[in-house]
Amino acid sequence: MQKRISNPSITSSPKEPIEGNSVILTCDAAGSVFTRKWMKDGSDLTQADFILHDNNRVLSFQRLKKTDKGEYSCKISNPINSMEAKHDLVVNYGPENAQIKGEQNISLGHTITLTCNAESEPPANYTWLLNGTEIHNSPEYTKKNAEPSDSGNYTCQAKNIITGRSSSSVHGVTVTVFPEGSSGCSDGCIAGIVIACLVIVGAAAVAGYFIYKKKKRPKTSSNQTVGGGGQDNTAYTGNKELNYVDIAVFHRRDGGAVQLGSQNETSEYAQVRGNNNPPSTSSPPTYDAYIQRTKRPAPQPAANVAELYAQVRKT
């Protein structure tokens, strides 16, 4: 008497298959079983991937590969009914190709960041060593405020707790006091120096500009007027210090000399004053007018004139 099929199942041996090892999948069910059909991910299996025996009850892999991973199904049938069992085959492998990513030259005080990665199923556990001494356990290692003692060989060890296998990689790190091409200043230090230089250059430019303007300023020429005989010349003169000159002898262009009178004669003085104010509308007296006012007799040439002298009196 035939019985209905019930409780179909697929079991794996070992329960945690490992790449490169043999694996057996067994399809069982309660009731009367007549046929079994295996499929992977909804498609028929190729004979090259497996071995079937015991009336297709057992599916075995001699050497498990990563590509064998997938969903396996076993359909059990008899004239009364049919049922299907499914099993996800996970291929455990690795770790493989462990690699470390990160900078090799780190500036003093900066942060060291290293990341380790390896191909593994399940994901590997990571251990960091510095020059052989264990320092950290995680895929990423971070060290702030790097010091010279942080220089050395960083080793990342990746281990798979299922496969029992491991893989490692070494990464050299050098902590430099002054990075290559740097003056040793931090970014803030460099910015401060630049600002200070700009301030100094700006101050020098402003000072140079005012000095230049001062040198280029034209000198004011004082207007001189000549008066005499008690004439009021305040229209052309300012309040300047007065200088008086006695001129006894004039030298002519032809080499001769003209004596203007005896040295002990009473002298009349020409008042000369500097005036920085703009000239007035009136004009100073001419030389001829001055001569008429002084009424001095015509000068007589002197026979023996040894020298020309000028008596300057300051009052």
C-alpha cells in the first residue's frame, strides 16, 4: 500500500561546507518515494558538477568550489503526491588576498587611518600588529595625533573562524616631523606668516607713498620786493627778518669796477622781505624809481680798488 509523501528535507554533511572539501547533500521524505529530481537555482544540474547515487537520494561534491554556492531543490514524487525540499548551500572559504589601504607617510600630529580587507566567507576577523605587537582588532585602524613611535610595519591578520584559515598583509608607515617640501609650520602658522607679510608690505607701501609725495611737493618761492626812502611796502612784503647790505663797489662785465661812494658815507638800505603770500595787484617800485628816491650822486670809478666787499648788517 502506497503512502503519501511528507516531510521532505535536504541535509548537508558537513553542515558548514568548506571550499576544496567534499560535501554530501541527502534528500529524504516520509511515505512511499518513487522518484527524486535535483535542481539548482531552478535549473537542471549538469553531470559534471556532482555525483548522484542511491537512486538520486545522495548528491555529492568531491571538491567543493565557490561556484557551487546556491539553492538546491529535491522534488520527490509518487503516484499519490509530490513534494519538494530546498537547501541553501553556502561555500565557506578564505580569507584570501588580504590588503591594507592607507598612507605610508604621515605628518607628526596627523591621524593614521589604515583599512584591511580580505575575501572571505563568512567575513574574516581582523587583528592589527605594530612591529609584532598586537594593537587593535577590527577591519580599520585609526590613531590620532601620530607620534614618531607610531612608525613601523603594520600587519593585518585576517582569519576565518569556519575555515580556520588566515591571510595577512604588511604596510609600512613613517611618521615625519616635517613632511617633505614643508617648512614645518601648520596650516595656521603658514596663514599667520602670510598675513604678517602682507601687513608689513602694505605699511611699507603707504609710508613710501607719503615720502614720495613729500619729496615731489614743490618748494614755495618767496616774492621779493624792493623799497626804500621810507616807502610803505607792506603790500609786497611779509613779516620776515630784515637784512641790510652796504655795497661799495660794483664790478662791471668788461672787468672794470665802479665805486659807489666812500665807505664812511651814510648808507641807505634796501629793505628786502620774503613774502609767501600771492602777489598783490600792485607792482614793486622799479630800479629807476628807487634811484630817483635815493638821489644819490652818480658813482665815480675808483683808481685802486683792491677788493670787493659787502657789509651785511642784521637787525
